[in-house]
Amino acid sequence: MLSTPATPTAPSERSRDSAPYRLAATIAVVLLSLIAVTACGLRIDSPPAAAPTPDAAEATRQSLVADALATVAMTDTLAADAQLPDAVTRIVTDIGSDARDHYTALGSVYDPGPDYIADPAPTTSFDAENVSTQSLATALATYANRVRSSLPTVADPLRARLYATIAVNQLDAATRLAKATKESLPDIDIVEARAQALSAALPQGLSDRQAADLIAAQDAIGYAREHIGLRAAKSKSEKILSLSRDYRSQATKWAQQYDLDGTSDDPREVFYVLVKDPTSSKQLTAAIASVQQDQTHRLSAAISVVDADQRIAAFDLMTSAYADALAQGAHRTGYPGMPEYPANA
């Protein structure tokens, strides 16, 4: 008689309490825990990573942000000085308002986020215990001069244009404050270049249309000044007429520079219809202000299209055009030459 085979013991019953099984279960639990932690975006026992080192473009941006913050701090200090004349206090307050707006436009202080360790943001130092209108004017001119020097190194042309327009605003602010307080600006490149702008060439690399617009406008400004000078008092006439000749002479040099002089494409006219009444010096002055604002805009746009090594040439002409626009009654703005940004008149 055949014997009945013994019923085998189930593997689960035989090995569940064995050491190999307990080890496998432990490993499974650990793996599941790691998967859960990874899914939540957490790292176990990993210190925060170092933030990326700022490249040249970011270093320039951070420098402008630091300058804006220093300007705000200095203007806040001066605005609280009850001994300042009201007119000067208004200028200081306007400068601080523009600096706050620039700070936002520049992207504020770099923050890499909580998962990174970053070096402290750079700051612009100043003597907080001895802030004065002179130190503020000097600082603003110095900041603008630093931006001017850095324009060829800015990789993004649109960023270069933004930085340039902020620097033009800073130079104007420094000039206005120094004039109101009968103080002087430092003898630095940006100040000298603005003074010599009427003998400067156009930047290379403009399109024929861009060059023609700048040439025609410069000639028209000279034309308007000529008519103002012819009707001015004798004590002022010769100075105005001399300035007129300077503008028209520069327009001629620009036309020669771009091979337009005497050609069918030469944009200069014998006369220009700028105002309703060409005998009105008031209307002609307003026309000059408007044309110079357009020149400021054209030169600002040029900064974003010419080669990097030509940006300073466009910038220097831009500072001169904006200064003359203001002198003829144009409204100030926080972003000269960039009407797409809000005005802070």
C-alpha cells in the first residue's frame, strides 16, 4: 500500500521569522522611506548648496542696485534736514524717488532662495555720518561714470540701454543738485564728455535711416537756434548764433561720416517747418526741447543696436541731448530716452 506523502510546510510559515526575511523587510522599509523623502524634495543630511557665483552681467547689475540703495539712504538723510532750502529738499526727494524706482527696475537685491547659501550682496559705501548735498552730487556723478565705463562689457544690449538711461538720469540729478547748491561736480570723464558732445562723431554701425534721422534733427536744432538768435537782444544774439553754427556744423560732419553729404539721401533741408509762427522764440524754444527729447530717444535706442564698443559714443551724445532738452523746458523723467518706462518728473 502506497503511503500518503507528508503535506509540506508552507514557505511563509517556515521562513517568516528567519534572519534573511527580517533583513529583506528592513531594506524594503528604508527604500520606501527614501523614495517618500525624495518625492517631497528633501535631502537627508545635505547642507545647503552654495549659490552660483555671479557672472560679469550679474555683478554689474548688483553694482547698480547697490548704488540705488545708497542713493536712497543718502536722500532720506538729507530730506530730514530742516536746514535745507525747500527747493533743494524737493530736488533731493525727487532723486530718492527715482532711485527707488531704479532699484525695482533693476530687479532688486539678488536672492537665490532658501536652499542656497549666498555671499552678502555688494553694497556701495558712503559716509553716513557726513552726508551732504555735495557728497550726494559727487556720488551720483561717480555712479553714472561707472555705468558709462561698463557699457561695452554688458552682454545684453537691452540691459545696456536700461543701465545707460539710469546713468543719464543720475548725471542730470547730480548736475541739478550741484547747480541748486552752487557746488561743483568732480572732474571725471562723463562730465567732460558731455561738455564736448557738440564736437563728437556719431557712433558707428547705425542704419542709414537711423543716421539720417539724427542728422536731420541736429540740423533742425541749429536752424531753430539761428532764428532765435536773429531776434534776440544783441547781448545774447552772438552766443545763440554761435551755438546754432555748432549744431549745423556737427550735422554736416555726421552727414560726411555716413557718406550722405551732398547726395540725394542727404536729409538736411534749407529750412524746417517746426512751429506755426517761425518768428516766435517761445515756440522755437519749445520745438528745440521736443526735438532734443526725440534725439535722446534715438540715441538711447542706438545703444541697443550698435556694437558694444560704440555704446559710449551714443551715450555721450545722449547725455548732451537730454541736458539741452531740459534746458529748453522739457520735463524730467526717471528714464531718459525710454518712454516705455514710467516717467518720474
